[in-house]
Amino acid sequence: MNNYKLTVSHAPFWHDGDSIFKMNLNILIALLPAVIFGIIQFGAPAVGVLALSLSSAMVWEFTMNIISKDKIRIGDLDSAVIGLLFGMMLPATSPWWLVITGTFVAVVIGKIIFGGLGANPFNPALVGMAFLMLSWKTFFDFDSAYINYDFNFTALAPLAALKFQGVSGIDGLFSANGLLMGKQIGAIGSTFGLGLIIGGIYLILRGYTRWEITVSFIAGIIFAAWCFNLADPEKYAGPMIHILSGYTLLGAFFLSTENSSSPVNTIPMLLYGFFIGVMIILMRNIGAYADGTVLAILLFNLVNPLIDSIRPKALGKGIDHA
């Protein structure tokens, strides 16, 4: 009998040729339609904010790799994705120090301090954004930020007007088609709904994003907004204004689906997305913030391990050995 040594490693045993670099490159490509539209709409200031956000995020990771004597990891483009997503959530009028502070919190505190790629329990870009929103809330008053821009549409942030003036404050000012095509005030990369949808579908078709979170996220928005609107249509808007404004589509396709901070099983993904959508509407309608996407996703990042423990029962039968 031949004596062969059998070495068994942990799954997975097959590599499909994909990589973190390819995944992040595809995410950057998917973000391009919304980014390009934001640059066209808000001009040179938007270019400055996006460029500084992306580059500073990569510099922070490179610096921390040097300090910790770790492998230089900026080549996997993960920090580039964090930086671009973070920049897309900012007003084009953001000062340089706000951008740099935010990317430091996002990359160093939101990602590296937890162990780096794949170990972060929260979406790093949202950690940075939440820090800025809680510390310097006035910079996220989009109506004031864009007061000197010459837009060919009503220069008004829909969710802020809805929050403080009710449905009458936006009645007749916005159409679904207009919102979809970016005719609204907002962050650099969040106004062009059609671009975000195209980019999100591209990622789903390429297999880099699971559709379950996105679909259930939007379903949660529709369900909760419809319930509020049914209860008081003069105070609470219907689902369409909520879906097509604020950070909603950016959250549905790119923020809530971040791999390290979202579930991996089907039923947990459906629950995760749905309850994020519901929480966003609760925050918008009865909370302190006009939007609620950032804080709602972070809240469910926190409970993600508990949600993801809901798994189907394994097939088979246990055997008692003699």
C-alpha cells in the first residue's frame, strides 16, 4: 500500500480569478455616471472635493501601512473607493480641512483600527460622514451651501423642505423624472438618481453586489413612507420623493451593500435591507435629521452579526458513534 500524505486546506478550494482590486475597480466604474454628473452640475469645486477626498483617503492608508510596518495596500483600491464614496456625500462647497478630517476618520478609525480590509464592522465612509454630521452639522445645510449657484431648476433640497415645511413645501416643485435626472440640490454624487441606478445594476449584474439588500432596502422605504403618507398625507410625503432624493439610492446600491458590514445569508440580507429602509423613514419623519440614511445604515451595521446569525437549518442527520 502506497503511503501518500493528504493535505486538506480550508474552503474555498477553487479560485475564479477575481480579486479585491477588480471588485473595487468595478465599484469605481459604477460610480462614474453619478460622479461625472456631479462635476458637470457643481463645477470645479466638486472636482476639488472629490480629488482631495480620494487622494487623502489613499494617503491615510499608505501612512498607516508605513507606521505599522504593514504591507502597502493602496493598490487594492479599497481606500480609493472609501474616499470617492465619502466625497460623493459632501457638498461641493466643503472646505479642505473638513474633507481631510473626514477621510482620516473613515480610513484610520473606520477601517484600519479594526484590522484593515474585511475586518471593519461599520462602513468606513459612513463612519467618517457621521463624525462630520455630528460635529459640523451646518456644513450639510445644502440649501445654504449652493445659494450662489445658477441652476435651471428649483434650487431646493427636497428632504430639508419636506422636513420643515411639510408636503406643501415641495408640492409642484419636484417631479419624479426631474429628481431622477438630478434636478435637485444635494451632495455631489447623490443627486443623479439615474446614474446611481445604472451603476448599481451594473454591479449586481457583475456579481459584486447582492440584489437582496438593495431590493429590500427600497421595499422598506416604500412600505414605511406609504404608511406615514396614508396616516397624514398633508404632513408626510409618499415613497417616490424619499426614494429619489437625499442619500437613498447611494445607500441602497453602494453603502448598505458594503461587504464587511452587511450580511452574507439570504434571509438576513432581506431583513437587513428592509429594516434599514424603515429606519430611514422613521428618522426623516419623526427624527431630528432631514435625511437618515447615514445613521440608519450604521445602526444596522452594529446589529448585522445578530441578523446574520439567522440561517437555514443544515440538511442531514447527526450520527451517534459507538
